[in-house]
Amino acid sequence: MPFTATVMTMFPEAFPGPLGVSMIGTAWKEADLWRLETLDIRAFSKDKRGFLDDTPAGGGAGAVLKADVIASALDSVDLGGRPLLYMSARGRPLTQARVREWSKAPGVVVLCGRFEGVDQRVLDARGFEEVSVGDAVLAGGEAAAMVVIEACVRLAPGVLGNIDSTLEESFEDGLLEHPQYTRPRTFEGLDIPEVLLSGDHKKVDQWRRSMREETTRERRPDLWEAHLANQQAKGGPKTGKPKEK
């Protein structure tokens, strides 16, 4: 069976969104390399008015999605060993390492919250893992769910064509990706770096590595420190300040 993503949401009409375009969309709609299912959690409300939420216990503004509704919706899904993910601003950060782990599973089941969130009891009882796509709060989990699903399915066999294209991407080895260039050779007075036009593959590789290190050090000092610690733990050379351009 191909990788299958099941989305539990109040707004199934939000999908596929960007998941339905480009190579990922073709892999879904035409090649059946992965599958997308949506589950409207509104259908599982036991309230005759269709309410899914109630006021927060202890008081406060907003509303909370009810545990029994979410549980009933989840019980209708054939989990098949897939991880359960709940998109939440307070979740553990999404990382490429976690994406690679999920991409090896039969798929994912993703719960999209709304309002103030979901009753914690159903998250704990059913083993949901809370996942954050960044330090910002969204109106709901649908956009975040698309981020997770796209990150996973692009790693599915055949989706991108040449899987080698993912090996030097940002985060794959703890570093950000190097800058990319293409024709024309000169654009608004700015030239492609000469080393990339030299035909010397060793020098190109060295330049790209240097740029990856410099970019990571400047933009993500947290990743840079972790990279240095990892290098030292492996007994490799201590990497100081990257070479100047």
C-alpha cells in the first residue's frame, strides 16, 4: 500500500490545497504513489446541533474540541500502524529527522485542532504526538497538516523522481543548504560565483560545504552548535569559522 495520509478536520474542503499540484499532486492523482483521505469530524458530534466543542474547564475564553467526538472520529479510521499527529503550537518542533522517520511508516493520521485546542484526555489516551511547525499560532491545524504531509510524501519512492536530490538539502546532515544559481551568468550586476563555472568538481564541493557551514552559523546558531558537538563526538576535526567566500 502506498503512503496514506488521513486528515481529521472540521474543514475537509481545505484539502488537497497545495498537495494537489506539481510533482506531489501528480504522484497522488495520477501515479497513486501516495494517498490522501479526509475525515470530517463534524459528522461524529453527538449533539443534535452538531457542536464539537464546549467551554474550557476552569473558565476562560474560547472553546475546546470535545474528547468523545475526537475519539469517535478516530475509532472510524483504520490506523494500520500509522503514527497519530496533532498539530499544535505547543508541540515538539517539526524536524527533517522526524519527517524521515514518519515517511518510512505506512502513512500518518493528522488531527487538525481549532479554537483553544483539543481536550488533553483524548490526546493522552490515544497516544497523539503534538507537533509544531513553528513559533507562531495559526487559526487551525490544516495549513500545518499540509506542511507535515508534504514533507513526508516528497520522500516516498518515486514522488520526486531522483531521490538523490534530497541528500544535500537543509537539515539532512545538520546544516542548511548552500545558495543556488542558474543562467543568466550575470543578473542586475551580480555574477554567478566563478568557482561554480570552473568545472572543478572538488572545488565546487568545497565551496558548497563552506557556504553551508557559513549560512548555518549565521542564520541558525543552534544548529551550528549542534553540528560542532556532533563532529567532536564522532572524533572528527574541530570545525572553526567557515572559510571566507
